[in-house]
Amino acid sequence: MRPLTVRQRQVLALAANGNTNAQIAAWRGVTPHSVAEILTAAYRRLGAHDRAQAVAIALAVGELGIHQIHIPDQQREAAA
């Protein structure tokens, strides 16, 4: 497994927080297609098949930190 690039890590963190490709694209100033390509490259580097698996692997190997995942207040309250 090769480490993620800074951009791949940033985009994957945004995806991990439930953002769509269109939302990420608007914030990053790129097209949704570019976001999809960045995520696909990140999946390849991590050996993942989809968004959820990529996030899980990135957390497990230290590419993402648990502090980068934000739980909405409603879900936090429901889990308590």
C-alpha cells in the first residue's frame, strides 16, 4: 500500500463525513468528476473497493484519524 497524497487524504476525509462528490467539488473548486477520480485513486492506493472500505482502511493504517470523523449531534444523542 502506498501512502495517500495530501489531496486524496483531504477528499477522503470529506467523504468520510458524509459529503457527496458534488459537495466536495464545490468546496475544493473542482468538478464532481475530479472528486470521483481523486477518490478512485485513493481506493486503489488503499486496496479498497468502495468509500466505506477506504475509510475503514485509512483509519486502520493511520491515513485518517478518528478525530477527523464528525458525528452529527442527533446521531450522538441517539447513541447515548
